[in-house]
Amino acid sequence: MAKTIPKSGALTPAKVLSYGFGIIIILGTFLLSLGPASADGKPMGLIDALFMATSATCVTGLAVVDTGTHFSLFGQVVLLLLVQIGGLGFMVIGTLIALAFNRRISLRDRLVLQEAMNHNSMENLLTLLRRVIQYSLVIEGIGALLLAARWAVDMPLGQALYYGLFHSISIFNNAGFDLFGSIHGKFSGLAEYASDPYVNIVVMVLIFLGGIGFIVISDLLHYRHTRKLTLHSKVVLSMSGILVVAGALLILLLEMRNPATLQSETFGDKLMSSFFHSISSRSGGVTTLSVAEMEHSTQFLLILLMFIGAAPGSTGGGIKVTVFAVLLGAMYAMLRGREDIVFFRRRLSKESIMRAITQTWLALILVVLTGMVLSTLEDREFLPLLFETTSAFATAGMSLDLTPRLTDISKVILCIVMFLGRIGPVTLAYAITPKSEKELYRYPEGKITIG
């Protein structure tokens, strides 16, 4: 019987995700370019509107205008909706609406959901979907109330509630947009709360929960019933903990003598700020210190942390902590002369290892080539350009205050990088390449000299 070859134009899950995010970005660009979206009533430039819509939908947080001063209430609400849709995933929200109207979820829908949520199987997928919505609403609601309670001291209650809701959604979805430019000056971020333990802790918890992913949150909440965690959750939690602590200690070591950042702070505030930026750099995007005034060594460290990113199935980006764990596991196995990568007494499959290597190489090539292209278009040093590029790819949102000053062509390039970073280079590769047939034979093994 002749084998049927799938048509390359068929709407695979990867294509549905790519097209879906593209349509949302186009719609967001149109809404943000309208006059009512701007505080002064003047229509926003098309390129800048595209950049802000892409940054919001891809939950990046890079901005060419200050969110708090440029946008009207309508524009801020549009931006927030794009962040929520981008963070949860449009397929998650679409499926929830379908379930609300008792619509049957087809096999194709389930496949797209599986791809969107980075889930390994379709088993209990709809149950996980409902939990994702529940967890998001509960966490964002609690975060909004906690932040509003603090900010009610500094502003009217209605404004505090709105600020609490906006920042809770923005921070939990790892977008990093803030409205404090209208109070403390453009692009001020959370600098006024650098020494406020309450705000720092709430924000760090929101970023961390958004970054570990819904699968891990579900595992943790049901641990008292199951008394066990999946291998995925164990790797994500252990690797995230190592990166947070190691990153904080390195930031503290590198910045403690910098007069522009930590030198004048108490040791407690230095430690808190170090942990804050270690957690935020891996996709949160909010800052309490001026990243542009940090040491070059610290900025490069942040590039590495942004590149690694958050966990699969989360609102964060990067190559993902599980991929980084696999790379470290491969190095350890090679040095110890072992054939398998083993985590918590479980051997990883060859497919997982190959996917991790592929994802890392695609991401590295994308970031480096984009940085090189920007360096030919912009008369600026390479490190800041590499920083903005990595931030865009990792949907981290940290900036050296360079993004607003880029040329239009560079902004468009960063839009493409943000899009690729959100859907994932591997997903895009699956979307644009035809489905390959299964190999009917294998070539004989050969050997080359390594090292």
C-alpha cells in the first residue's frame, strides 16, 4: 500500500500556534495605533504600535514608549488583555470559551493544546487546562489584592486597586510592563520600592510562580494527596533553585562595590535586590535597579540568565531550565564516562536530548546573528545590542534603555525575535517544514575525531 504523505500546507498544531499569535499581534497593533489608545489622543506610529503589541502578546515587556505616560486607560487595558492572552496562550482561552458553550473539543484541538502547553501527552489535558485557568485567576487575584493593599498607602484606593490588578497580571505573566512612569518618571520601573521588602517579596513570588509553569504548580498543590512529584517538576524546581541562588550571589559579588547600584545599600537590601534581579532576569523583566548602570560583567551574567529562561509550559521564555539541565546532564555523563543522562534515578530518552541540543543551537544562532545584524544597523556597542536581543528572544523584558532609541528596522527585527522566542524556534521549524517520512534504512556508522 502506498504511503500517504501529508500536505505541507496542512494546518499542523505548530502552524495553528504561529498563525494564531500572528493574528493577535496584528489585531493588537491596530487597536494600539488608534488615537483613543494614547493619552494625548494622537495615533501611535505603526512600527511602535507593532512593537508594543508584539511585546505584550509575547509577554516580553520591552517598550519603545513608557506604558504609564503614553497610553490612555483604553490603551493600557488593550495592552493588559494582550498580556493575558499571550501568557495563557490563545488556544487555552479559546478552548475555555468552547467548553463554556459545551462545544466538543476535537482531536486537532487537543493536539494544538498539547503543543501550546508543552505537555508530553494528551492524557488529562482538559483537566490541566481547567487548572491553568483556576491557578491563574487565583494567583493574579491574590497578587492584585496584596499589591493594592500596599499601594493604597501611596495613592487613592481606586487607583491602588487598578495598579494592583495591572501589575499582578503583568508580573505573573512575566511581561514586566509597569505604570509607575506616570508617578516616578518615565521608565522608572519599581525603583522607588527597591528597599521595600513587602513589594519585593510579592513581586518575586509572582514571577517565580509564573516562571515554573502550570504543570509544576499543579504537582505542588496536589502533593499532599499524591506524595510524589513528577520528574519534570523535580528538575524544574531543583534547577530553578540553583539558578536563583547562584545568580543572586554572583550579582551581589559583582555589584556590591558599584556606587550606581548596591554600594550605598544595607547588606539586607543588597541581598534582596540581588535575589530580585536573579529571579526577574529569567523572564520577569521588572527591575528595582538601573540595569544600564550595572557592571558589564553583571550585564553579561543577566544575558546568560535570560537566555536560560523559565520552565516549559510557563509564561516565561528562553531555552528553558529543563533544556539547560539536559545540557549539564550530558556534560556530566560524558565526563563520568556514562552512556545515559540520569535525573532522580530516571534515564532521559534520546529524543529529549536531541530536542534540547537542537533548541539550544537554534536559539544561540538566532541571538548571535540578530546581534550581529543590529550591530551593522546601529552605531552602538555590541554588548547592549546583544542584551536587547537576548531579552527579546527570552521574552525577559530587561533593557539597557536602548530599545526606544533604535531605528524602525531594528525594532521590526526585534519584533520577529520576540515572536520566535514566544512560540519557540523548534515549533516554528515544525511549522514551516513539511512533515518528514520515517527513514526506511540507516547508514553504516562512521567515526570522526572529537576534541
